[in-house]
Amino acid sequence: MGKRFMQPLRIAIQWSFLAFMLVLGYRFCQFVGHFRNAAPPVSRPDGVDGFLPIAALVGIRDWLFEGRLNSVHPAAVVVLLTAVIVALLLKRSFCSWVCPVGTVEELLWKGGFSLFRRNLHPPRWLDAPLRGIKYLGLAFFLYFIFVAMPSDQVTAFVNSDYYKIADVRLLDFFLHLSAKALIIIGSFALLSLALRNPFCRFLCPYGALLGLVSLLSPVKVTRERRTCVSCGVCSQVCPSHIPVMAKERVHSPECIGCWRCISHCHAEGALEMKLTGKKVAVPGLIFALLVVLIFWGGSLMGKAIGVWQSGISYTEYVRLLGK
């Protein structure tokens, strides 16, 4: 597959995952509606646990410290670990191929570029501290969950009613947005018209974790000096504002594996996704298939080994959600 087809392919995969997640959300609304409004029963779509990264960290902590994976939101752990495996092998491609927030933000900044013929870029003295916010957020969550919380508090939290219906609370948040939440979300939407991926670049702790893991990835964007014409297009189209043209191999944790720099490169063979050693190039179609198969395979593996479905019983949901 020619590199010019990579962006249409990536966008198709992005929107396919977004559509799938919207279906998950709709089915979860139906599931909750059965208990609250006597609607027809619908099985719980356990994939919604993927929207609970804090629950995933708590589950991993419980797993590491107690030697067991709690059954409240096990799919959250599976989704997070799968995203980490994707980052370990294929850079931060979860952010640019799978994540619904990344999909919407990309739509907005491309729309902003169409309207204003440019996207703004904070100056370097401001950009670096802003990008550091997401790493501070990640450090806070890791410290609080893995160091500061005693085991008995973690156990009590996992067994609390609050934790059991954390997914329902998240649903209620979006179904009944407060004025403050609307202002914050609206502000980020407007900001995304001017800046490329502001939430992903500056605030997302999930992206910070995947970025750090991606430093170990064997595949990286690699520039061939002999064939590069130094046109600068690769640096211009990078949504993370990485100076690709000035590098031989992109090691930055900000690289989201979107292939935009490679797809827009005008010099044949000047820019490729290569394995460690800089000799073996990874074809775009293989990269795309691996992203999809590894991420999808994680859920299939979770189901196969019995760490996917929530252990909360129907009777418990009646108590927690019934009127």
C-alpha cells in the first residue's frame, strides 16, 4: 500500500473505533435504563470499562499487591494494558488510531485549519511547560494509587458502591452536563480549532503514560539524509510539532505514530517507519493491521481468560440503580 493511502486508512480506522464506542455507549444507556426506567433488559457492554482509566490503575494496583484482579471493572485493566502493549510495539498509535478524544480533536483542528488556513503553535518557552502538565498528572495518579493508598483503603474503595457504579456516574456526567462542564468542554473545543490536539498534548495522563512506554518501541520514524530534500513538510504537518526534518530518528514521547509526516513526504524513501537498526522498514498496511489486531485481540484475550465481564450481579445492580 502506497504511503498516500495511509491517512485515509488511518482516518477510516479512527472513525470505525469511534462508531463502535458510540454503540457501546448507547447499549450502556439501555442497560442502565432497564434498572432506572423499567426498559427492556440489555446485557452490559463490558467494553465501557475502557473509559475508566482510574479504575484500570486501581485494578492493576490490586492485582500487583494482592495477587488477584478484582472483578468489579476488569475490562478497564485489559484495555489499559492492551493500549500499553500497542505503545510498546507501535509508538503512541493508540492516540491517533483508536482514542475517540484524539479523533474528535483531530477533526476540530483540521476544521480550524480549513477556516483560518493555519493552526497556532505556542512558543517553545510555553509549549514545554504546558506539555509537562500531563506528566505531573500521571505522577500524581501513580503516586496516590500505588504509594499513598494503604491496601485496606484500596480494598474498601474497590468494594464501595461508588466504585461499583463509576461507569454509571461517568454516563450521568455526560447525560446531565453542568454549566461549568459545558463551559470547560466548549472551551477545549474552541481551543482545538486553533491548536492541534491541546487536550492530548497538554493534559491527558493516559497519553503521558503511553508516551513514556513508547520510548521503548522498536519502530520509529526514521529520516534518510541522502534522499531527504529538506523541504520541511514533515515538520509542518506533524500534529505534535516535532521537528522531524532536524532528526535522523524520532525518539520523542510526543510522537503519536500517525504517519502524517511519512504520508506527506515528497522525497521517495526519505522518511519511513523503521525497526531498530534503521534497515527494516515497516509497511503502512502491516502497521495498521497490527494496531487493530493487537487492540482488538486484547479484548478477545480478556474474554478468553475470564477477566473481562464484571462480577457485579443483577441483584446488586437492582440495589445500586433501582428506584
